[in-house]
Amino acid sequence: MKEIFPTLLRIQLNQIDPGTPDLVNPSAGIDLLSSAINRVNLDAIRTWVLGTNAPITSPDTTIYVPTTDSLRVNLGDLRTWVLGALDISYPRLMRDRGTFSFGGNWNNLTTPGVYEVTFSSSAGTGAPPATYNAGVLLVGHTGNRILQVFIEEGSGFDRHNVWARIYTGTAWQTWVNLALSEIREISGTIPLNDSLFGSTSRTLLKTALVFPYPVSIRLRHVRVCTTNINLRGDVVIVGGSTYSVTQSTANACTSSDFAASLGTLSSGQMLRVILRLTNPTLTEIDLTEGDAVTATFEVTRS
């Protein structure tokens, strides 16, 4: 391991003035200590503080020794010097910037970092139109542009809504919600000890999706798992289209992506869905326990 302060800690006890333990006795150790300070390994400090090989720059990389009569190794000053070098080299480091009230002026938050946004019943200037007025704010800065990303607290569907906006160099743009979507998965399965012969189709599930707010819905993908081959999984949107996937391999699963828009629903409106297995050859269907059809929907709040 590299030494950060080579030989600095090897000064013998008889070289230290016992009356002032934080001072070096000039008559005994001044030359040794001055030499040690001049050999401070800045690369080792950099690696120790940052854990990286990025360089440190500073207006003054020399540790000054004032006089032989008042030489003092002040670790507090050394820490301030190192952190000052970091601030100069990394002015846009994502550091903890403390707390900020939701009711404050958001337009003034331009220093890069992470802010804890505390609750306020009123929204401040430039605040996002969040459902819950508390969370975490991330601020980034590059060139003339500033990015603000707010992750709000909450519960249920509103949990972790993400809002973002950009300062273009002349004005703040409107907040945009980046996380109003959720994934809903429904599945129909042949129950244990159940099988079916002599039919060409079997309904596995009838259900409805309903939400207390307006949403748009997409069918993301359909997955079919069967024991036998030539069985087709159908996702039937009642009053709409049917989306199908055929399983051509025994004891396996097959998935297909659709990304099909199913339109929008108003608050309380139902989207009725039927999951079924069908034999596309119109001969008898052979079902086995565990055969299943799964549909995955992406629901986005309007």
C-alpha cells in the first residue's frame, strides 16, 4: 500500500516537546518534518479520498511551513485543503445538499447534488405538480443547462412518481412526469388434477381491469406454457381484438411481444379480458394441469 505521509509518523518521541504535544521541537525534528511534508503523496490522497485515478487540481499544491518556531501539523487544515481541491476538480459532484421545503423556490436549486424535499402543504415557485409534496430532488449541471429530477413519496399507484424539467440557459421548461406507468399481469392456469378432452377451446380466466383515474393501456406481451404442442394462447379483449401465441414445443413456454395500444379508459371504466387455450386445428384439445396463458399490460395514467 502506498504511504500517504511517508516518514511523517516515524518521528521519535524524544523529538516532540512534551509541553506542547501538537508542536514539533524545532531543535530536534524540524528538518525531518519539513522533508516529510514536502513528500506528501498527493496521488495517494486522491486515491484514498476518491477511489479513482481522476486527477486533483488545486490553486496551490504546496503545504506551507510557516516558521521553525510555530510549525504545526493541522489535520483540519489538511482536510479543508483536500476538500477544496475536490470542489475545484469536481464542481458538479452529486453531494448531499441538505433539506429543501416543497414550498420554497425551486428555480433557485441550481447547485448539483441530492436534496431532501420536506413536506409542505403549499407548492413553491417552480414546484412540480406532484401528488405528494415530499421526496428527493436530484440536480445536475452540464454546460448552460440544468436538470432537475424529483422523485416523490407516496403510496400505491402514486408511489415514486418521477418528474423532470430542464433549464435551457434562458428559462425553465415545463415539468414532465416520467413514471406514471405500471405493469399489470394477469394469468389463467389449468388447476391441479384437471384436464380436458373432447373440446377445441378452454377459457382459463375472465376478468376486468378498472382504475379510479383515466388511463391508457397497452398489451405488452403474451406468454403461453403448455405440456402438449399445437396449443394456442388467446388474450381476448372483449369488444376489441384477440392476440394469440401458439406453443409449438412440448413442455415449454413461448412469449410474443405486442406493444398493442388498447385505447384509453375513463375513471371507473372496465377493460374486460378473457384468457383461453385453443387448438387451432379445431380438433380435440388436450390440456394438462399447469397449462397457462399470461398477459402483461402497461397502464399509464392519463
